[in-house]
Amino acid sequence: MGIIPIISLVVFITSLSIYLLLTSKGRFLLKSLVTKIKRQGWKFRNVLFNYLRSRFSKTITIAAIILAAVIAGNTVSAQVTPPPLTSLKSVSVPEPNNLGDFVKDKVAAIKLGKALFWDMQVGSDGKTSCASCHFHAGADNRSKNQISPGLLRINANGTVNPDTVFDVGGGPNYQLKPGDFPFHKLSNPNDPKTVVSDRNDVSSSQGVFNAKFVDVKPGSAEDEVKNELDPVFNVRGTNVRRVQPRNTPTVINAAFNFRNFWDGRAENIFNGVNPFGLRDPNASVVKAEKPNQLKFVKIRLNNSSLASQALGPPLSSFELSADGRTFQEIGDKFGRIDNKKSLSKLPVDNLDNLADNLVGPLLNSVDELTGNLAQIGNSTSISTLVQNVLSIRGTKLPRVLGQKLSRLRPLGKQVVHPQDSVLGADSRSPQPGLKDKTYDELIKDAFKPEWWKSNRLIQVDSEGKRTFVNGADNSSQTDEYTLLEYNFSLFFGLAIQLYESTLIANDTPFDRFLAGNTTALTKQQQLGKDLFQGKALCIGCHAGSELTAASVSSVAKDGRIKRAPFGAKSPEDNGFFNIGVRPVTDDPGLGANDGLQGNNPLSEARLAQLGKFQLLLGQNPPTLNPPLNSSEKVIADGAFKAPGLRNVELTAPYFHNGGQATLEQVIDFYNRGGDFGALPALNLSSAEKQQLVAFLKGLTDDRVRLEKAPFDHPQLFVPNGHPGNQTSVNDDGTGKATDSLLEIPAVGRNGGSAIRNFLN
């Protein structure tokens, strides 16, 4: 074909494209053509596909041009790809712009954060740490006593309706098997209509036993608690460890997330006290303008959802804490002041009512649980169970957590490898713990003195009133805290965030390929990459170099909320999607409320509808076109944060319910269009499925696989279910089942042997 015919063809194609895309009659004709194609068998369903089409508007335009050329009787071939990605090494780790107002030595803060993250003494039982659920590629690969029933289930009208029956295994303390997965079984994995069985259980992480907090015992790793019968997590009346109602995501690369937790409740703004940022108007810490001059201040650190997230588990009566403990009490556990506090005088604050606000409707609907109560106990225990199921119960202002740690040697029950990349210089190996440094000293090394240095105390009376005093009054009606103890939540959150911000996996074959090494990915993986960015539509949710639309950079580019451009053009939170893993009534996810005063939606689009966006999030809402209508439908119910995908090979089981055990099962799920009608079917061939799985395995950073720095760690003993099974356990004499502990050996900067995947 000569140059003139080519130019003529290009002019014709361009003119026809402009006519089809930019004129009303042309758009009508194009729409008619698309409708006809739909009738030939294309199945575009629900809002998510429209969203994906919007992300590929450039691709759609190119496709229309190609289509026009075909109509004109010419053959045109083209490879349509989204804008090129760059290696994650080119993306800066988000950090608060006012970090220097709090941290004086970042290296010291990282050391403090790593010690706190891995220290088993932080848990009420002296066994459970943050790392207990994040020790394996930043996630959890345990498989015994890792099932939770559908505790987050609701009725269609939004009232709670927790399912307390264990469908998988028949009870807690069950040993999972490969044949248990997927939880939604089909006779034909490509056909969502061929359902064999459906179970709404969740594969997650075991935490602590059900207990009420009584007091810390300074110098003791174990808190004083009162064990109480667990209405759900028991085997023949003997308590077993509770299991969280959502699967544990990895903390590796979580620093890139704009919000954290599956439902986004860990806010980007850190308030120093709890996960809820500016949503909690009463959250404050204490600052010493002079050592004898204290004042309450409200703080806000942006790009700090990891710090917000860090303050949930240590007070959760499912994860790390007996019910009713506070952060200052944890500090006292490692701490100095012992006022013989009792439950009758624990201080009350705005967060004491958090659970009640969250589940007010719940307590009024306990009558709906009659069928389950006959099997598991009384309504009071069920009410309490559901109150604290999402790390809400036990979150009084974090005081006493801060008092626990001062008298305990950091990592005093665990060996630290002498070549640990952060803690090695302080190792006492082969003896457990760190030498010389106390937690008080680690805090003072890391943080500016105005946040910990004062000769006055903060007194809290039985009504929650706070007063600055010169000394303890030894009254049973008050508690006194040093400034360091009172602000322990601030130190804990920021130190954990700074440590987790070093856990960046950016040296994968995929990243090396993006940096120009064309042999870093195999040919099969490269074909999978093309599918990932094209036919398989993965890039719509797993966007950008971070491979998630929920990243800080994605929100900066596209806004916190946006409109789906087709259909009803409904508003949605950027980075949160309902992909049809489970029915909305199993877990509302982003569609739930925050449980604080006002019980506001977690969905930021719904906050904008209510006119509360600026008040609760600290900035004006994005401008939408057309403008947001207060009565229009928002996409939030059943939506969850899109996770990043690096190391996904190592972080099974998958999705927020942990219902898929292998990458092959995940690809089957997407290929059939999800299990509950939210996605388009992909119609991938067997070879294409294998190519996608191969590509996903090209997202593994070998430093993570081999636990090389910065992914090295101290020794850890994790609860791994209980001797026996789901029908029989051994009582330790206190109403609790005897623990089985699994040792995770200490590893230094040079790493060790490759970690084993889930159920391998």
C-alpha cells in the first residue's frame, strides 16, 4: 500500500472516529453497534465493568478507531496497552509532612517499632504480638484454629444477624485441608451456576482467648484477667483462641495504602490515639511546653494510615488484648506506677462508648439470634461478642497499655539474631531480648522530649475527668500516668509505621523487567503480564506501580471519590470494589459505619452526600460531574480495599474471607465473573490462566521468600491451635484449651531457607 492510500485511510479513520465519538448521532450509532455485540454474547455486568471501561477510555477510543477501519473494509492490527508502568523502586514511600514535629531520630524510631511489632509481651497473654498474624511474608500461613463463622453477617435491612455456626470443619480448632477450598464450590469452575456447596466462614487469624481485663502486673508479661466462657469459640465448653472475622492482609508494601484495613477504617490522618483520624473529635494527646507545663493537644499526621491501623489490634479482644485494656496500661506492663486498678474504676472516655455506638442497633436485635442462642449460650454473651468483633471493644483512651512495658526487657521472651538488620547490635543472643535499652529509653531516643518529658502526672478519675497533678494521690478512684505512659499510643503508632515503611518489596522480576531487564520475566510471564493489563482486566483495580488503586498516589491523581462514568454514574471510594466474593449481607465492608459519635459511614462518598466530608476528613470533597446528589446510590456495600499484589504467591489464603487457597482458584474466580454477579466473564483459555498465574509468581521478591533484610526478624512463638481437634481439647485448668506453639526461628540480615506457603 502506497503512502497516499495510507494517508487517506488514516484521515478516513480519524474522521469516522470523531464522528462516532464526538457527535450525538455518531455516539448513537456506536451505542447501537455495542448493543448488537452485547446480544451476540458479551456479558458486561454491574458497575465494576463500567468502572474498568472508564479506566481504559484511551483504549476504548483506540478500539473504536480500529473498529471503524474494519467497517471500512480494511484490516488494521494494533496492540492496545495502558500507559507504561514503572518499577516500584521509582515510587517514594509516603510519609507525614510534619513527622519532624514528633520524631527526633528516625533510625531509633524504626528500632523501637521493630521491637514493639515482634514483642510477644505486648499481648495480654504474654504470647501474642502484632507479628503473630504477620510473620509469613507479612501475612499468616497458619491452618489450624483459623476459621471464624460469619460473625459480620447482616440482614437486608442492615440489622445484625451474626452466623455463629462453623460450616468448615464443624467447629473451632479445626485443621484446614486443601480440599476445604474454595469455600464456594462449583462442579465447573468456569460456570458460576454450577454450585455444589456454599459456606460463609472466613479463614483468618487466631488471637487471644475471651477474657476481661483486670490489671497489668508491672514486670509481668501476662496481664491479670478474668476468663469468661466464649459463646462461639469453645470446644465442649473449653475456650479456644478467637479468630478474626476477616482474612489477614500482608503488612509488606502496606505503607503505600491511603487507608488501611479491608474496610478502610484506619484513616490516612493519624490522631495519635486510635484508628479514626479526624472522625473522633475528642482524640487528643498531651504536650509538655515545659517540663512542668502540660496541655492537651489535637494532632494530625497525614499519610499515616499505618499508624492508625497499628492502634487497633493491641486493644482488640479478638487479637491481642483482654477486653477493657488501654494503651497506657500496656506501658505500665513494662512500667513503673502500680495503683492497683480494678475494673470498677477503669477510666471512662469517649472511646468507652465506641462499641455501644457501633452496635446500638445490634443490641436491639439480639432476639433475632434465637436459633443460634439455643446452641451457644445466652444473649448477653452474643451481644458482647458482636460488640468487639472488629477491634472496637476495649478501646478506652489508650492509657494502661503504656504502663506495661517499662519493667519488661524488650523482646524478653525471644532471641534476637546477632545479625538482625535493625536490632542486631542490641542482641543478647543466645539469651533472649535486647541488652541495656528499656522501652522508656527506646522511646526517649526516638521522640522529641515535649512528648515524654515532664515532672507532672496526668490523673484520670472514675468519671474520665483528666487533671494535671504533681503526684499520685493513692486513691482507688483515680489513676495517674506519666507523660510517656499517657502518650504511649502516639509512640506505638508512629514507631510501628516507620518500621513497616521499611518493609518494601520492590525487587521482583516484574520490577526488574519494568526497569529494562527484558529477561527478568519468562516468555510465559510476559504473556501473563499482557493479559493482566489487557484482556483479564486486572489493572482496573490493581493499578499503577503499586498494583492497587487504593494507593496514596492513585488517590492524589484521581481523588478520594469519583464517579463511574457509565450507567447511573454512581459515586464510589477510590480503590474500593465489590467483586462478588460474597453476598453483601455476609459482610458490608465499606458499607458499614464507623461506630463513633454520629455513627457515620466508612464510605467517603456517603460522607460527602451527608455534607460531612470536610468535617470528618479534613479537606473539601472532590468536585464530581455531575454534582453529588444526596439521594443517589453510592457504591459501597460489600466493597473492600484492593490489595497490592507483590508476593501474592506467598500470602494465601486469598480475598477478605480467605476463601481461596491457590492462585489457580483465584484466576478461576475472575474468569467466571466472580461468584455473586459483579464481574464480566473473561473466557480465558487454560493456557491463558497458566500465563496469569506465572505472571503473579513473577511478583515475588526473593528477599521476602528468604527473609533477607529488611524482612529478617527475631524469634517468635505463635499459637497454632490446640492439641486435639474441633471435638476435643485439653483444658489447662482455667477453662482455656492448652496451646500449641509454633517456633519461628530468628533470622538475620542474610536470611534463611525459603518460607513455605499455606497448607504446604
